[in-house]
Amino acid sequence: MYLEKKSYLCTSKEQIKRMETKTVDKATSDKISFMTYIVPAFADAYKMNIQDAFFYLKKFGGWDFLNEHWWALHTDSTFWAVRSIYNICYQNGGLK
């Protein structure tokens, strides 16, 4: 029996089939790749560690801006993408 070969928490064959075939589409994969690249770049540019940079972006709206406009930002150079994110954070009360 198929369920005996693998150990799953669910017992439904339909649920197992969905779990095995679930993949991430190209746009989502590209978004994840860009966001995992740009946050450390932001941290390096402003002399922060990556965790502090992430929380700074979350607090001052940079993360929301990044989520919404990543498609346009990824076509810019790293310098201009980081600068655009910084400007959004600054407009929302981030430090100069």
C-alpha cells in the first residue's frame, strides 16, 4: 500500500497527492530570490546586521514596498533599489 511506504501525518490519498505535487511558480521563486538578495544588500549598505535590517524594513514600510514593487526594483541596479527602499523608510519615519 502506498501509505505504508512513506510516513505522513494525514491519511487522505488526495492530501498526499497535493503535498507531493505542490511547487512554487517562477514569479514567486524570482520574488523570493530577489528579496533574499536585497535585504542583505540593504544591511551592508547601511551597516546593519541582516536581522536588524529586516525589522527596520518591516517597521518603516520598506518590506511592504518591497513586496508590492519588487518587480520594478529588481530591474534597477542594487544601489538604486536599496536607495528606493531607504527613501520609503525615511518618508515613514526611518532614520537619516
